[in-house]
Amino acid sequence: MIVSPLITVLMPVYNCEAFIAATLESLLQQTFSDFELLVIDDASTDATVSIIEGFDDSRIHLIVKPENTGYTHSLNRGLSMAKGVYIARMDADDIALPERLAQQVAFMDAHPEVVACGTAYQIMDTSQVVTFPTTHEAIRLRLLEQTCFAHPTVMLRTSVLRAHGLQYAVAKEPAEDYDLWIALSRVGQLANLDTVLLYYRVHDAQVSNTRRARQLASKVDSRILILSDLLSTVKATYGVLLTKVFTGAYLSYAEVDRFRALVALLLERNVALGAFEAEGLRYYLKRLEHKQVKQLLLHPKRFGLKHLMYYWQCHFDGVVSLGFKTSIIVSVKSLIGYRPKEVVL
């Protein structure tokens, strides 16, 4: 009978000759040894593959792709090949602390309802520690704004991924992980350990400005997606409006009013559905509402009588308070119909 390892450590690699040896050593020195290390090389052009081949350990399974097809394709190939009960993610430039796998396995074994578990991490060569919410309820709220895990710290329950046909969405790269966490939050509990179990390396080869713009667009889609837990038609009906809200675009009076109505609707739906912790959701949505109203009121090209009336209506409704000095400035500029001078370049 073939006995499968309890954990598959999944590590995509590409041109990481400077870091890969230290990363492999940190994994092979884990106090928990029942794992396979599945390394998916994305057609590296440096010495990455030869360095990996220089390690003599039967737990290492190296797959060299004949052509470069991208990080997310590598991840999904690894998910399909994994033999472990759990899949532990790892990146080729980070360092796993010796107890990482042992502590996460112990937690996952003790909490069968948890489908994904991350950890805190420390920025390499600094004292900076990054932590995340630890409870499912707090993590769900965090997902409304941003990711809730450090991706290379995550351990996943393989059976859940396969039962629900879940994998990383190639179209969401480089925010493919954020999309997966949202999907997993709908089928089980998410958790984080507040213990530092990974050293995270920061270097110049990471997300470029171009990829950062794509990441933002992908995250906007994911944030709209999680709100569909409250209102299934939110993307079709409010997708354009929410995209403007989440990217910081200026809204018109009508758009701000429409967004305020949506906030009220989402809070009402949450009372009925209980999809999010009530006070946390209220704080998040009301903070967004306040930001949109304040941005509209301080827009330099909108001062006038209509603007003044809108401000005081919002002020007395308790939606926004600009402070005494700013209120006077807005009022005076609105009364005199202030318009900024055009700048001629």
C-alpha cells in the first residue's frame, strides 16, 4: 500500500538562483518531516533548476515546465498533483521557521472546520512583524478591503479544494490568492496563527508597477464579489459605481446619493442574512460613505449654492463633519461661487 505524505509543500519557482538554496534548506530542516516538496519550475533561464537538483532528498519532486506559462498556472498544476491531506504554500525567496509545518498541522487537525490557515510573518533583516486577523469573522471583514493572509504562509485543506472545484483564477493574477480566499470563506472557516512562522524577503524583483495596477483592478472585482454575499445582483446593478468607489474616483451628487442608498441596503440585508459581523460591517461601509461624501464636498470645482445646501444636509444627517474651520471655508467658497483658476502650462 502506498502511503501518501500528510503535507504537500507547493512552491512555484522562476529565476530565483540567489535565494532558492536557503529556502529549500529551511523546508528540509522542518521539525515536521512527513511532507513532499513539490517544486514547479516555470522554465527558469538561470541556475535555479541545477541548484534544486543538487539537493539529495527524496521528498523533493521537481517539475520543469518546457515553457513559461506563469505563476498561477504553476500553482494550479501543483494543486492538481498534490498528494497531501494539506497543501502548504511557500515562495522561493522566503524562509520557513523550523516549527512552521508542525504548528499549522496541529491547528488544522484540531479544527476540522478550518479550510485555510495562515500565520504572522517577519520582514527579513528587520524587526517588523506583520499580523492578520485570527478569527473567521474578523477575516471576512478584512476581505472587504484586502487580503487576509500572507500567501506563502497559508496551509489549505486539499479535500475542500477538490470537493468544490476550487483553484487559483488565472485571470485574477496577480491577486489570484485574494480571489481564492473569498471562495474558501464561503465553504468553511478561515484562520490565522498570530505566531511568526515565516521570514518574508522584500526585493526589487517583486510586483512591478504594471502588475500592481492589474492587482488593484483584480482586487476591486473581488471586493465587489464578496458583497454579492449580501446582494446577488450587486455587480450587475452597482458594479460601475463600486468600481469608482474602490478606485477613489470622484462621484457626482447623484452617484454619492446612490452609494449611500446602497450602503443602507447592504446593512439591511446583513441584518437578515448575518453574512458579516454587524458592527464591523457598519463601520466599514459607513467609513466608505463618509469618504465619498467628504471627497465630493471638498472637490474644488463644485462650490456653489447647491454645494452648500448639500453639505449642510449631510452635516445635519450625521453623515459627515468637516470640522469648524473647513465648514466655514466650504460655506464661504460656496456662497461666492468659488472656482479655481485654470492652470495654463
